[in-house]
Amino acid sequence: MSMLLYLIPVALFLGLLGLGAFLWALRSNQFEDLDGAAQRILYDEDGPAPR
């Protein structure tokens, strides 16, 4: 039972840390262009990208 007194605050802290990291990623526009990176790998660096 005494171990729960340590584990519950640690779990809450890690959850808040994960939530903070997710909110930071949202604010810094990490999730804006998900398809762009997937398509960018298909283009050759030597020539212009086809449209």
C-alpha cells in the first residue's frame, strides 16, 4: 500500500509530461503536413518536383 503513495504521483507526473509534450507539438505545427513528408521521399533531389 505504501508503494502506491509513490507510484500514483509518478504516474500523474508522467501523464502530465506526455500531455505537455503533445500540446507543445500541436503549437509548433508538427502535425500540419503529414502527407508532405510521405510524398517528399519519392521525389528525386536532382530535378524539380513534379506537380
